[in-house]
Amino acid sequence: MKIDISDLLSIENLTAEQQCELGFSSFRSKMGEFPLVKTEPFVLHFENQENQVLLVSGETDVALSIPCDRCLKEVVVPMHLVIDKRYPIKENTFVESEEEDMGCITGTVLDTDSLVYNEILIHWPMKVLCQKNCKGICKHCGTNLNEKACTCDQAELDPRMAAIQDIFKEFKEV
């Protein structure tokens, strides 16, 4: 959703609110595409402070479907996003700032989808697990070890000892 904020830039100390809805149904990044399971309409609050700074604030909740890092089962991950941005103003236009990314604003139009996208990216979890003690998948046959046990040889051998193991296999009596 795009919001025209030209009125906020031209009138000193003006405050406004705008009801917003997300315009995307999945989160796309270099990591892949993740569907949004839950989104809610949210309200953005705008405040022009002395024609010096435009404050943009709001909160929303979203939930994404992300695969478990161990077994690849889909997990619904809720995120509470808090938007709190400060955009410097000078002569009814925005001033580039090192502190804030101006990628959400083009001219006098604020792209709320880009704003929420950036917040999701910031709040992305380091590790997603379907349960604390997730066993993952077998690296030999691909069986989900949370659902059933596999018959693969689970012995972990030290790769430095592989040469000695080959010697024992060569001289093994049948």
C-alpha cells in the first residue's frame, strides 16, 4: 500500500493516522519464499515535528510459515513488528540520513509494504525448530526421525581414521 504524505510535509506539527493492509501474501528473499499465514490491518501514526522530523510509528502482527531447520516440517512463526522511524525534513522534502533507510519513501509517497518487509527481515529468527528436541532427518535415507526410526547405520566414524578402517576391511576374514 502506498500513502501520499505530502500534506504532512507541508503543514508544521500536523499529526495523522492511516489504516493500512499488507499488499503481499508471501515474504520473498534470497532464503526463499515463505507464505504469510496471518496478517492484520494496522494503523500507522504520522507526526510532523516542527518541520524538522517526520515520525512514523505503528504495530502489527504477522505469522509466516517457515520450514524447520532440522526436519523441514512447516512451522508457523508469529512476529510482532513495531515500526518506529524518524525521517529528517528540510524545505518540504526528505533529507538523506545515515541513520534511517529512505528506501520506503519515493518523493512524497511512503510504501508501507516495503516498511513491513524490512521489519520482517530484521525480526527473522536465527533458527526455526518444530520442537525443542527435533531429531531432524536421516542424512542417508531422508526419513524424518521425529516420525519413525530408520534402519541406516548411525555410527559416526572419525574421518581421520578412515584409512585404518580400510585396512581392517581388507584383512577381514569371511
